[in-house]
Amino acid sequence: MPDSLTPTPSVTTGPLPASRKVHIPGKLHPEIRVPLREIAVHPSAGEPPVAVYDSSGPYTDPAAVIDIARGLPRARAAWIEARGDTEAVAGRDVRPEDNGFATGERLTPAFPIRNAPRRAKGGAAVTQLAYARAGIITPEMEYAAIRENMGRERAAAEARDGEDFGASIPDFVTPEFVRDEIARGRAIIPANINHPELEPMVIGRNFLVKINANIGNSAVTSSMAEEVEKMVWSIRWGADTVMDLSTGRNIHNIRDWIIRNAPIPIGTVPLYQALEKVGGIAPDLTWEVYRDTLIEQAEQGVDYFTIHAGVRLAHVPLTVGRTTGIVSRGGSIMASWCLHHHRESFLYEHFEEICDICRAYDVSFSLGDGLRPGSIADANDAAQFAELETLGELTKIAWAKDCQVMIEGPGHVPMHKIKANMDKQLKVCGEAPFYTLGPLTTDIAPGYDHITSGIGAAMIGWFGTAMLCYVTPKEHLGLPDRDDVKTGVITYKIAAHAADLAKGHPGAQVRDDALSRARFEFRWEDQFNLSLDPDTARSFHDETLPKEAHKTAHFCSMCGPKFCSMRISHDLRAEAQKEGMEAMARKYRDGGQLYMPVGGRE
Amino acid sequence: MPDSLTPTPSVTTGPLPASRKVHIPGKLHPEIRVPLREIAVHPSAGEPPVAVYDSSGPYTDPAAVIDIARGLPRARAAWIEARGDTEAVAGRDVRPEDNGFATGERLTPAFPIRNAPRRAKGGAAVTQLAYARAGIITPEMEYAAIRENMGRERAAAEARDGEDFGASIPDFVTPEFVRDEIARGRAIIPANINHPELEPMVIGRNFLVKINANIGNSAVTSSMAEEVEKMVWSIRWGADTVMDLSTGRNIHNIRDWIIRNAPIPIGTVPLYQALEKVGGIAPDLTWEVYRDTLIEQAEQGVDYFTIHAGVRLAHVPLTVGRTTGIVSRGGSIMASWCLHHHRESFLYEHFEEICDICRAYDVSFSLGDGLRPGSIADANDAAQFAELETLGELTKIAWAKDCQVMIEGPGHVPMHKIKANMDKQLKVCGEAPFYTLGPLTTDIAPGYDHITSGIGAAMIGWFGTAMLCYVTPKEHLGLPDRDDVKTGVITYKIAAHAADLAKGHPGAQVRDDALSRARFEFRWEDQFNLSLDPDTARSFHDETLPKEAHKTAHFCSMCGPKFCSMRISHDLRAEAQKEGMEAMARKYRDGGQLYMPVGGRE
């Protein structure tokens, strides 16, 4: 690419407003540098910067040199090599079918640099689960632990507030806690040994709730440049992982560009590419084609695979009476295969072999919910729960193979049926992390399904879901563009954060409190900068009060100066100091009656 | 206006796509004509039209002649006169201060038609509550009952699904049920006798969840024409009531234009206008100015008043330690007044006289939560709950005066503290309807507070809140424009509908099911038309697949034809019919093992 006539596509870079990227070194592993974003506030506040979790990678670091034709630095390579349990291999050659037989101008150029893939030596399990069980705290574990504390250096002193429904959220996340959670199967660090560009993160019920953004081209539209930018764009706004759901041509090459530039875990659905390889004819799928695709993608560095191995032949009839049948692509492909051949799913039958592949690269499982409900009418039905029980069974097999596992969940579920999903998942899947799509709480708002699902996502996140897969406004209608990606990400950051607050994650409320203080003190710039989307907050404010002076005004366009409740509150507070109201309030709270009504009722 | 040089402003009219307005006559009161919207589906579906609740008024009726300088037809006038307990009075003359002393070009012209206001004869209570207690089923009650059933003519035969947390939702809403709920104080029909243009509706925990949209000019911006259009626009998308929160000049005249053109209940905060009358100086407020404002607005036809009578002097000190003080404008004004004079609130002291005014016009109370929390940090604190207890006390007084009451609620509340609000409100306010603002479940997303609050609104609606006050994307940042109003309304329709589904309202799922069937059968046009916002759904679809032919395509841009799970599902279903899979599924569900795995694990 650097020598070709096509210029290297550019991506969005630069820090967010008032933000500075800082790096915290490890203690067990001093070589790790864990990123954090510090948002500065106005000196008048007399407050330290607010530290927030930062999944945006080097793109928001002004010190980083970004060239997507070179990819990100491969810091993890040394950690992986140091373990001594993997080796570089020749790897599988790229074949024409990997890119849908695209040639000439229709072929997306290969990523310019080819690194030899690595694989476990001699059948070893090189997974974070294997290390955790062996009592090893890896650099990845310490890295994830430091991230979770968001700059706090010790356990919070204050009493915690929240309802966690039986989770075990610690006051302070230690590397040992991360190790223990992984060893128990309650958390995963998706981190393929062939993805050394990764900044590790942990997914589990006792950690901050994460969000995933889906990208990917389809047969109808999109290109490599757009997809890389969508990835960068989605993590800029807070996506913790990204799934590449491409289904058209050039799948292999586009994925290479994405992974080489991705500081976050990348997930895929290998079945999509396998189907492309057999010309889109589901019954023509074979274990051999599928197996080859797994190796292809594992060598590229995919961090987690959605595997629809829970769609068994016997489940298919359960979907026949449904309002919306099978809405998962992977689920419908496998159901079609099973029914056509009238035999058990090859994914189910070969599941142990799939585990053997995944453990050699540390590809995590995201066990797919191929039978998730696609409508309120189908929520929590026999098909959905039959599959979930199979996923529980597969979880045990994967764990026996030292593979990391999370479980995918619905879908469309009305509010009163959400908690049953979480409870059943925890029970049948042994507390493996739950990773849900929404759920959408009503079917009647296409165009707004980020909102119908944001409601369900916040709730199921509170109940214990570890990662929320975003839904964009285009869901059910079309492919998301850049704006849709951002809207989806911000909506899901809201849902995840609302869940963190409700679960009582220590430190979660720090940002709310800082923003609310800024609001109360009319520090408009701080209010924008501390928000999830400073650009939008600022532009909305400017629409009605564009002048710079208004950024320091002690009122806004909503009420104008006369009606400003906040300003009146400040006057009250000033008066309070005069009158010693705090003392009076204490007496009132203690049951005293301070003020006798001058007249009227008692 | 018709003779002036200024053309009469226009508003948005015309039916929604594929929709027809139908009118259902009453049985007890054959003269009433209750509107309903029927959405037609494609003949290939073989399904009847879907009937949905219609709050949009004559504006969506192609048969109606709309001229906002004439106002809407006054159908209710005859019902009110027929009761014989009210009389036309001269009424209060408009005074210069009613419009903020605006003159000349700055004065919004008066509404061209002046109708003599009516008032109860000889101190009678002419409220729906008084009639309900007397065992009278008014036309308003029957009207509201018919609306609630959304075209169903009898109780649903199927079993109901949902969790209603102790509500008493009937299978079918009869006029007698509405009467009984009102008599118990569990529901209200806000319906001022001076608002005969009103299409009555009921607000209560055992009815469909309603939503309110706020409009209103401020000292900084907006005009009469814009506000009337915002009202029409908000009900087009489903707002059930509208609050006019104007605070600038011309409050009186703009309100007249709004009410004369409003088929939905109009609420106000009379304190805002009273404050304007005393030049914006809170301590200068007097009971006399406030009382005069109540009469002014009651004669105009305001259907419900927000009265912040729960902000008592003794509560003020409880707010001093808060992160965001008092964020309610009304609350801060009253707190300021109390503190300045160091005496009890005049609203609290004169509450019985306020009731005497309200009962003479049937203005419902919306008891304001002047001390609602403005941040996560302040949620559920002593100030908030002290006020709520006072509101419970005031509810009993209002009920003793035959006045209808609802109670306003928070605010900013994290998810785990929402239910406590609902439970406490039900307990201390004797099940009077709860009317909440959001609540916002986090503070960190200005620009997206329709979403932070939509999450809380859906949840509290499920728990029992009767009406949800919308929040727009501009909350905390600026005044909502037309687009923001629409986004706020649609978001809250989603929240209210999600709540209806979760509560198990009979009939609520009909629209979800119809839309999901359309989705499964690739009836794209039906999918758009059945959605809350057909225009947006259609335009999103057209962005990627603009051609008309694609509206009948059996796939979409998301997956393309090869990967379409829905299409594959159809193929499965066809195969199923061949193989009799439904029978097999039954056996599977009964515990049978139909398919033995060909190989692999059991």
C-alpha cells in the first residue's frame, strides 16, 4: 500500500476535549503501560482531573504516530514470547475463496506487513484460563486489573451503594482477583496470541459492564477504509470490543486491516466466512471448510469466535410455531443445515475439536444464541431456553479444555421477562459471562431500536450481564453508518454506566458527581468535557446560546436568568451559611420541628 | 387575526401513513365520538387493520377543517352545560401584566374569539371526582374508557402475561371501571370545564401509561406560532398531555392560542406567570397575585396545575448539603420565598383555598416535586422524601375537597433506587397517580438525556407510574426545537409501551405482534406503517436500499439475500409442513428425544 497509488486511508485521531492520556505502569509486570483518560476541570473547581476508562487506543494519543498501513505497535508480542509455550509457524496460505474470489480492482489489497502466526507448542493450552488455573498472573491480567480501577490506587473508603443481585464486586480490583475470576470461569480476557496489538481488558459480572460494537461490510455495501474507520470511531466513543460481521467479498483482507489496527478485542462469526466459501449454500457447509476457517481466523488474531453450536437438530422444530422464526443468521444457517441433512449439527458434534483449535491460540468462545427470540411474542420460549441449556453443557466442555467462554443472549424480551434470562444463564452456564444483544423491550419502534434495546440493556447489565452488544438506530432497516455507530455506542455506554451505578461499582459515580458539580456551578465547559459526547453537548448548547460569554453565564436558555433554579439554589446556600441551616437541617432530620407554621394547618 | 396582515400560522396536518381515523360512539352517551387510529396492512397478510390509541386530535383527520384562528370544535360544551351545575360568568379581564406588559409589535395578538368562561354554581364541586363519588358516569368517563380499549369490543380471551406489582388492570375497561378508579383517587381525567375542545383521557396506574410533552417559550426565544405547532407536532407523535411552561412575555395570549387548539389536556405551572407579574423577584410573590393567576388560567381552560405546595420552610435546610441543590424552578422559587420571609410557604398555608378554586373549574392538581433530586448523588434523600410525605398530606386535603390529584416525581435516580420511589409514593399518597420526570439513570450524558431518562421512565412506568414526563435531547443544554420534541415524544412512547407490555396490559402486544409478523413476512411497508415513526423507519431503509422494488424484497441491506435468516426461516417452515415438525416439537417439549445424535456426545 505505501507504494501504491491509492493513498492510505485516514482514521479519526486526536484527544477528546480537555483530555489527556496517561499510562499507569504495572507492579508485577513493570513493562505494561495501562492507558487511562484524564479529563481536566476548570481551576475554579479546585478538583483533580476525572480519570475515566479508555478503550480508544493510541488514536487519541497525540504522541502516537498513526499509519494504518503499518498497524499498531505490537507490545504484547514480548509478553507472549516470554511465556515460551508458543512458536511461530508457517501458517495457512491465503486462498482465493478467503476473499470471495475477488480479483483485480475488486480485491481489497492485503495488509502490507505479514507477521508469522504463532501457535501453542505441542498441544498446550495457552489460554488465560490455563494460566489462571495454574496460579499465574499474566501481564494481561494485571493490565485489566489496573484498567478496572480507573486510576484509583486503593479501595474506596466510603460505604458502597447499590444492588448487585449476588455478584461479588470487590472494593478494589487486584491482579489476583482478576486471575481468580478467570480461573473460576466468571470472567474472560479475550486475547488471541496473534493479536499482539491488543490492550487487554476483562469481561465478567464482577467488573465494569462492557459494550461491543458491530461493524462489517455486507454483500451490498461498504469497504475496508470505511470499516477500519468505523472500528476506530467506535472505540473513540467507548466501545470495548468490536465484532467484524462482514459477509461480502474480501472478508479475509478487510479483517487483517481491522485486527492490525485494533487495540480492542475483535470478535467474528466464522460461520459467515465459511458460508461464503461454499457459495452461500448452507447445506454445502462441511466441518472441513469450517475448521479451515477457524484456523485462518485464529492465525489472523481474532480474539473471540461466535459459535452457534447450541442449535441442535432437535431444537429446530421448536421454532416452527414462532412469530419470527429464527432471526440469528448463524442460527438459521445451522438449522437449515441440520434439517437438510437430517443430522446433528457439525458444530455440536465437533465441539471438542473446536476447543482444541481455540486453546492453541487463546481464542475465546462467545457461544452464540442462534435461537434468540426476534420478537416480543417469542421471548423466553422453549427453543430459546433449550438452546441455553445446551450452551451450559458446551461451557463445561470448553472449560475442561481450558478455553475461555462467554454466552450470548437475547434479543427481543419485554421488561418483565428479562431477569429470568439472567437468572437462568447464571444457573445453567455456571456464571460464565453473559453477553447480550439489547434486549429490545418492544418491537414497535424500528428507527429507534438503540433506545428500545438500551432500556433492556441497562436492566440486564444491572442484573449481571458482563457485556452488552450495541444496537444502532438502523437495526432491522439497514447497515449503520458512522453516525449510527456513534449513536449506538453512546447509548450503550449510557446503559453500561447506568448498570455500573446500580450495581454499586466503586468509583462509578465519580464522573456523575463531577459533572453534576460542574452543572451546579455553571462550569459549562466542564459539563461538556465530562460528558460521554462533549461535541454534541456543546453544539446543543450553542444552538440557543452561541456566544462564548454564555459558556460562563450563570444561567442558560432553558429558563433564562430570572428563573434559574440553580442560581436561586446558590443564593439559598449563601443564606444558609449565614443562618447555620446545616445545623437546623440536622435537627430536622433528627425529628425536631424547627419552624412552626405561621398559620394554616399544622 | 383573520383580518390582520399577519397570515394565520399553519400547523402540521394530515393522516399518518396507511392510517385512517375512526370514531367509536358511546353507549351510555351516544353523542360522544371517540377517536382511534386504524393502520391498514397489506392485503396479502389477510389481517384486519391494527387499531392504536390516537391522541393527535382533528389534525390527522382529513375531514377536519383546521384553522387555528378559530380553534377546535367545542364538542364538550354541550356535555358540561347539560350537567346544569355551572354558569357562564363575566370572568376576569386580561391585564397588561398577564402578558408581561408587552405592547405593540411585541404583543402576541389575543386569540380572536372570546368565549365567556364558566364556573361552578354556588360553590359546587364540578370535578370528575365529585361525579364519580356520586355514582355518575360522565361522558368524559365513557370516552376515556372506550379509548383505553383501543378498539377491542370485549375482554381478551387469551391468558394475560405480565407483572403488574399489585396493580388492578382489568381485562376490559368499562365506563364503570373508570368511574370507580376516579372515585378511589387512583385515576384522574384532567378536564377543565373551560376546555371544551378536549378529547378526554384518563391517567392512572390501571390504565395505559401516558406521556407528557413540555413546550413553552422562554425569555430568550420562541413565539406563539412555534408553540402551537410544537403542541400539534407533539400530539401527532403520541403525547397524551402537553405542559405549557412559558416564562417570557405574552404568556397569557400564547396560552390562549394553545388551549383553543388543544385536543389534549394542558398543564401549567402557575407560579411561573405569577413570578413574571412581580417582575421576577421571588420574595415579592404574594398569595393575592398567585390566586389571581390561578383564576386567570382556570378561566382559560388549563386542565392541570403544578403546585409546589410541598416545599415547606422546614424542608429547605435539608437541601443545603446537596450536590445540585434545588433544581426545580418552582421549588427554588418557593424555597427562596420561604427563606426570605422566614415563614411557611403561602401555597401550603392556602392550599384549601387553592382547592376551592380548582373544584369550581375542575382543574386537576399535579402536586409538584419542588425538591426532586437533580443528580444521582441527591437521589432519594431526606429533602425529596420529606416533600413526598407532605404531598401525601395535601392529597388527602384535595380529595376531601373533591379535587383530582396526581403527584409529580423525580428527577435523577439510579436504577436501584427507582422502585423505592414508586413504593413510597403509592404508600404515602394513597395510590394517587404518579407522574414522573424520567427519572434519569445517570448524569454523564447531556445531549442524550432522552435516553438516560427513557431507561428510568420505562422502569418506573412498569412499577406503576401513570404518566411519564418526557425529556428531550436538549435537557440541561437548551430549549427543544421541533426535532427534539419529536425525539422526546417517540422515546417516551417507547418507554410507556414497554411498560404497558411488562405490566401485561391486555391488547398492548397486538401492535408488536402485527409488526413482527410484517417483519417476518418482508412486508416492509407494513413494518414502517406500524412503527411509532413511519417516516424515520422508511428513510433509514431507503438510505441503503432506495429502490421501490426493495420494499418487496425478501431481504435487506443488513445481510443481503444469501444471509437472510428470515428467508431461511421461511424455508424451514415450508420444510416443517412437509415433515410434520410441529408434532415432533410437541413430543420434544413433552420430554421425548426425537433425534439421536448421529455421533459425538449424547
